[in-house]
Amino acid sequence: MAEAQKLAVRTRAVLGKKVNTLRRRGVLPGVVFGGDADSTPLETDMHAFELSYRRWGNTTLLSLTGLDGGEVPALIHDVSRDPVTGRMLHVDFARVSLTEKTHADVPLHFVKESPAVRGLGAVLLHALSDVTIEAFPQDIPRSIDVDLSGLLEIDDAIFVRDLVIDATTLRVLNDPDVLVVKAVPVKVEEEPKAAEAAVPAEGEAAAEGEAAAAPAAAGAEGAKPAAGAEAPKGGAPKAAPGAPKAPAAGGAKKS
């Protein structure tokens, strides 16, 4: 049975948007609700609560002091933070009864080392980070240890049913067959094989181009003389024997 941690609080009179003035003075606004009483706005020292919350988490039984009616047993229900700075903005406490069981989400604490990771190069696949339990507020543990030393081979796994708990004080509400953690092989993605180039190399392309140009040039030379070839001597071809001579240019035939 855990002893309740005392937390000094006081009733809060500043409400609404004016609570920003409290935060600037280092005061954390909050509220306590549940049980047979109405919700009560309260406040506490922000720095002191921040330091204590790191040790407590959400499952430590608290005793709120400084409120009317004496000490109030409570659990931390939620802590709101600024999404940019992470600074605490508000805390919600839930009243509990020490004679009635309640539900709480208890974080899992992974301890020791897996031989499958150390010796076989496996990696751990974490499927759960917390479990929901039922217990009296004073019996709720801060965390539940998960011993990884039993993961000896690839594909060895720990399920909810394998968790070591004190069954006399608490009950895990998760399905017993739900996976908690498993040793899996490392997946190495193969690089896609480069497709064989359909285009020939630069030297091959030049050779093929020259070879293709050669037949075309040969055909052209057969059709007409190549540039610079020597013309036949004597100018125009001679007329055949017996053919009449052509008249001289510009000359008239005598009658």
C-alpha cells in the first residue's frame, strides 16, 4: 500500500481568462472534481508541482491539503501544457475513495536487455506503452516493469498475459492476448536494380552513326559525280559521223 503524497493547494478565486495573471506569478490553476462533492477551483505552486509531478506521474495517490473540509485523496487526472513551450497551464484532480476500486492507466517500464537484440541484431517492436488496471487508489503502482531478458530469439514476444503483477491488489483490464513487445528482424530494403541501358555508349553511338552514313554516301556518289571530279576533255560530246553540222551561232544560210 503506497502512502499518499501531500500537496498543498488553496481555493482559487480567479477564474476564466484572468488565470493568465496567476501563471505569470508562478501559480498553477486547477480543479478537483468527482466523488460526492462539486467541482472546486484551486491553485498550487507551479514550480513545486512540476518537480513533484516528475516523480509521481498520474498514478500516485495524493492528499490535497488546504481545502475546506480537510485533506482530500485524489489522483492527477490530466495536466494541460502549452503546445509550443511545454509550460504547464492547468491541472485536473479526481477525488477518489480509499475504500472503492478505481481504474487507471499505468505506464509500462521496460527493463534489462533482450539477447535477441544484443546477439542477433533484432529490434524491438513496442505495441503497448501502458495498460489499464483496476485497484484501490492506494494500491496503484507508478509503473509496471516488463523484463526484456526473456526475448531470446527472433519473433519472441511478450503479451499482456505475461506481465508480472501483484494479482492480489490489482487486475489488468486489457485483453490477455494483446501484444506488448516483440523481437523482430531488421528489414533491409534492397536498392532497385538499374535497368540495362537501351542507348549505346557514346563511342558506340558514334561508330554506329558513321556506319549508317557510309551506305547512304555510296549511293549518292553512284548517282552523280562527286564534287571536284574531272569533267571529260574537249567540252561537249562530238556528233556522230555523217550527221549534219550545226550552223554557227548567229550565221545565216546563203541562198
